[in-house]
Amino acid sequence: RFPKPIGAAQFYYMDKFLLLACGPSVQLYLYHLDAQRDDLKRLQQKSRCRLAGKLQMTSAAEITCLSAANAFFSYVVLACGSDRSVEVFDLNAGCRAAGIPDVHTRAAHHVSQNQGSVFSTQGPDAYNLFLTSAMTDAIKLWDLRTLR
């Protein structure tokens, strides 16, 4: 079903979708889990999943990691590629919103968006921040507004 191995997976948009990284594409799946309680009927597979959207990275051969806020409604998805770039996707518009080339000297292995905290309040500008890290580099803090 998938042409390449799944590199990253997570829930997205308050657990309404599954977000997968397969090769150079970000795939969005809508899913339904059957919660049948009857012992005989539970053996019949009624859970299903269907492709809702697919976006490609422009130059990377593989997506090494991806990040999307799941704790609140956000259309922003970040994907790090094997070519050391980070691409910002807007899933509301269904397109690539921005790209940052050469974020590290090696491909980033982790990206994380600020999702806030239940223990403290943050200003609205704090949600524009994200972190990337690579094996031989330090952690870098980025701002979505300036892409620096």
C-alpha cells in the first residue's frame, strides 16, 4: 500500500487525522476505529482509513521527520528532508507555504513545534516557534514569521 517505508507518523488536528511521512510525501489519512463491543461482531474488521490529502517536498528524496500541533487546531505541518531543508506546509490551502534550505550541516532528525502548556499561558507569538536538531549540530530555534 505504501511505496516506501513510513518514516514518521502522528495524530493531527485534535486526533481527527493520521499524518504520515512516506518517502518525500506527507500523507493525511482520515480514519474511523470501530468500537464494537459484541464478541462475535468485533472479529469483523469495520475500522477503515482513507487518503484525504498528499503533499510532496520539492527537493528532498526522503522526509526524515515531521511535526504538527495536535493539542489545538493548526494547519501548519513542518517536514524536514534528507537534503537538510525544512518545508512548511499549509494544509488549509493544501500547498507548500515556505521552505528553509540548509538548516543544519546534516539532515535534521527531529523537529518540534511549540504546542503550549496546560500549566502556563503563553503569548500568541510563542506558537510561531519551532526547534530542529541534527546529529552533529546543536538545537536551533526558528520563527515561522521570519524563517530565521
